[in-house]
Amino acid sequence: TTERKWWQQAVVYQIYPRSFQDSNGDGIGDIPGIISRLDYLRELGIDAIWLSPVYRSPQDDNGYDISDYQDIDPMFGSLADMEELIAEAKKRGIRIIMDLVLNHTSDEHRWFQEAKKSKDNPYHDYYVWRDGVEGELPNDMEAAFGGPAWEWVPELKQYYFHQFSVKQPDLNWENEKVRREIYDMILWWMDKGVGGFRLDVIDQIAKEPDQRITANGPRLHEFIQEMSRETFQKGDLITVGEAWGADPERAKLYSNPDGSEFSMVFQFEHIGLDQQEGKSKWDLAPLRLVDLKKALAKWQEELHGCGWNSLFWNNHDLPRIVSRWGNDKEYRVQSAKMLAMILHGMQGTPYIYQGEELGMTNVRFPDISHYRDIETLHLYEERVEAGYDEADVMTSIYAKSRDNARTPMQWDGSANAGFTAGEPWIEVNENYRQINAETEMADPDSVFRFYQKLIALRKEYPVIVDGKFTLLFPEDEQIFAYTRSSKDSQLLVLANFSGKEASCSLPEMWAEGQVLACNYEKENSAGEGEWKRGHLRPYEAVMVL
Ligand code: TEU
Ligand code: CA
């Protein structure tokens, strides 16, 4: 068997810098702010921080439009601040994972500024161009944030291709000069001591726009294996690719234990389960637990022993899980803990998104003027103009806007939740007086303390890292239960995913067992969860060894 890698036992925390901690009163989170919160993260017990982009950027897509990969945007601080963060985190046993956006740059990147000067400029073929006639698009492909995927440049009588905003021109990975520049940049960050990389929309770097192929192009794994050989494999890094188009077969290549590509990928099969078939995330449909269990179980079974899963409910693009699939009203604490246990009991590397460990919820701003995200604003414009009922559009936005994840981190009950002394770039969720880190850390039965316990359990019980996953009661519509088994140890995770009482007849072997964690147990009691009688209270969850 291949020896265990450090990131197979690690837990990663994602920081969205703009919303984490402001240190200079401009209402925008920054790197010195993150440094001031490293002790909080050490207390939580995490091993690495995935930092959403802090590079120089015009901020059209909040930093996922990079204009200089080797400089820090002044709004977040300086390269010296970045080097201090790496050093301070290292002192606390925490690695820094940088977010690499390699599918596209900002149109303000010097490469694009050069490329659009002329067709024979040495940088022209760093991007994807098509000759054409104004008003006659090369094809009818759409960009993710609205409008066509082709933008006309009159001086060149050409269109350039952009899968995201018009200010995010796609890079041409067929050009080996592009690949070489990217590899040199990655090695430069590795020399600075970063512990890993998250690769933005990495399955979209191999594309064939004329065939309308925008992901999983024929050369994808060739490019990834070359990048891995030329850079990652020269260090002891964690690398995680964002791959919306991944399936288990592809993931076996991405997360091959031989290290030829990445450590793992973010796949999104479970994330797409509460939307109408063949439509967008804004076209809501209720989640069916049986579908969720089937999707997650498939990934657990298919990658066991021949790949590696990432485990996540949240990120900066997703609504907050306690509002999405838990109950953020009368069962906020119980359901947040239940969701955490289901995720952290599975095989893979768990990711915690800032505020998830506090049970932070979605936001409901009074109207669209309070929203900031380019994707949300485009959606509103598009659907209201198309005649959708404005209340229905807001219902979709309340459920799925990326701003649900981007309201400021709630540190305490003081003004702006302690996030900033100035005007925050986006308003703080008004429930910050009840839900904040200070309150959570003072309460032994808080969501924070439960996450802390789950993280510690992963370090203490090898079966949580290595054990084979087996789903129980696959057709039950309330209970999510599974076992993890290794040669000398068995673990049971048993959870009521619903707000109503549930019961099940547990296999006899589970009549006894040590309760490692239960979300109804009071920290200071030896309380036995109700699970022995196979009876589960609303959102009750228990982990038994
Ligand atoms: O996201 C990829 C992506 O496709 C998402 O934008 C997704 O489509 C959407 O958020 C959910 O509908 C990555 C980054 O995570 C995202 O923040 C960037 O906006 C995007 O790439 C472009 O870089
Ligand atoms: Ca700031």
C-alpha cells in the first residue's frame, strides 16, 4: 500500500480574504487581518488554509481575474505581508494553499494588454482569438456571467474567447509558452514556502470552442501531468483541482495515488441535487436525501484505495449548508453539527469554509441593491428583463447567491461583528449578535466546539482516515447512516437528516459501543445518545466506535 500522505489526515480551512478580517478600516478584509486570527484557527485545529486569490486584480470577479500572479493587490497588503502570513502560519503548524486561476487572466494582465496590440505580437497567441465580422459571433456560446462568450476587438477585427466575464479572457493552453510561464510562476510560489494550490476550473483549461467543448478537452490530462511533473512533484504539497465536470473515472486520474496529477479534486455531483433537472442552480428543487446518499456513497466506494476525495458542503461560491440542507431556525445548532458529522466521518480531506464552524447562515438582504456578486447581479438583470416575477428571482437569490457565503465573518457582537471598524464592502448578516466566534467559543456545546472535536477525532482514529465506507439504509428518506471499517476497527455514523423523529433497527453489533460524538450530548455529561434504541430526535447525529 502507498504510505499515507500528510493531507490525507489533514483538515483544510478556506478563507475568503475580502470577508475574513479587516485590519485598516477600509471595510475590506486583508492579509494582516488574517495574521491576527491565526491563533483562532490553531484553536480550531486545522492544518492548512486555502486562501482565495489575493493577487493584483481589478476585482471584476473578486480576484478571480488576476492581472499579476506574482504580486499582492494593495487592498489585501503586500508581498511582505504574504511572506509574513506564510511564516506565522508555519509557526502554528499551518500550511498556506494558494488559489491558482489558470484558465483565464484579467484583461488588465500585461500579457493581454500586449496580445490585443496586434495579431503578430508575441503574446497574441497566449489567448484564444477568432477572425470575424462585427456582429457575427463565431458561435452562440454563452459566458458564465451573462452575454456571449466572444468579445469583439475592432482594431484586430477579431473576437476573443471568455468563459467567464468579458474581463476574464481565456488563456490558450495549447501554447507551450503560456504553460512555461505558468510553471515558472508556480515554482516561484513554491520557493516562497506555500504548502499547496487550489486550481480554479482546472478542467476548463483544455477546450475546443469551435466544437463547443469548454471542459475535459482531449489534452486535459496531458497538460495536468506536465504541470504536475514540472512543478508540484518537486515539493510535498497538497493540490486540489476544481472540476465541475468530474466523474469518478476522471477523478481516478486526477487523484491517482502515484502523484502524477493532483492530490484530489472538488467534484460537484452532490451540489447539483437541489435544482431542476437540466436547468440552472437558480431553478430550485427540494433535495431528496436518497439522491444525496447515493451520490456521496458512489464517490466513497469508487475512489477507495485508488484515489482520494475532497469533502465539502461550502465554499465562496455556494450557499451556507445549514440554511441549504439543515434548519437555520429552531434546529440551527443541531443540524449544523449533524451536517458536520456526516461530512467529517467520510473518507477524504474535509474542507471548512469560513463561518461554517460557527453555523453561519445565508443572508436575506431587503433588495438587490445590497448584493455585490457579479453572477448574482447578472442573474437579476437577465431574469427581471426576461419578465420573471421579481419576488421569484429574489427567492432564487436568497437560496443560491454566492453572496450568501461572502457576508463578513462574524467574530463578536460588536459593531460589524468585529470584522471592520469601517464600512464593510458588503453588509454583515444581521444575526451576528447571536452567531459569532466569541459566543461560540464560550459555549462548550457550540458548533465551533463540535467542529474542534470532529477535527481531533480524525487525528485520533485511523479508521476515519483509512476505513472502507459502507452506506446503511440506502432507501431511508430521513436517516443518513454509514460505517467505516478497517481490519481492526469499525465506526458507525448515524444521523437523522430530517426535522422529524426517526427510528431504525440497527445491526446487533451496534447495540454497544463508545459514543465518540453526539450532537444532543451535553459536553459536561456522560450522556448516552438515544441511538441505542435506534430512535433519533430531529437532526440527531451520533458517531460510535
Ligand atoms: O468557479 C467556477 C464556476 O464555474 C463557478 O463560478 C460556478 O459556475 C458558479 O459559481 C456557481 O454557479 C470558479 C471560482 O470558484 C469562482 O469564484 C469564479 O467566479 C470562477 O471560477 C471564475 O474564475
Ligand atoms: Ca482592509
